[in-house]
Amino acid sequence: MSKVIALAALSLLVAPQAFAAGKPCEELKAEIAAKLDAKGVKGYTLEALANDAVGDAKVIGSCAGGTQKITYKKS
């Protein structure tokens, strides 16, 4: 029983750290671009911006451990 509790406690400690790491921005941008291209979306720009630089841009993702946002702009 104590092994189960120890394993559960360990998973609670490890999981948030893995989640906080997030995806690298270039990797997430590539995944989003592939999905948009597959749907036939044309004439757009994806940009990774610091959270405080987003302004009124349309945010479609978060990367770099939540420190940056992926923005979408129609060209």
C-alpha cells in the first residue's frame, strides 16, 4: 500500500514539472501550420511572441512553458 502512495506522490511532483516545460515554440508553430494547411487555410502568419507583446493579436497557442503565445494573423 505504501508503494502505491509513494508512486502517486511522485507522479504529482513530476507531472506539473513536465507540464510546465511545455512545447518549444517552433515545434508548436509547425504543428499548427500543418493543421491549417491540411484544412486548406492560405495566407496566414504564425508568430511566437512574449506574453506582454501579444497586444490584440489572436492567440491560438501557448509555448515555452507558458512564457510565449503563438499568434495567428491573416495575411
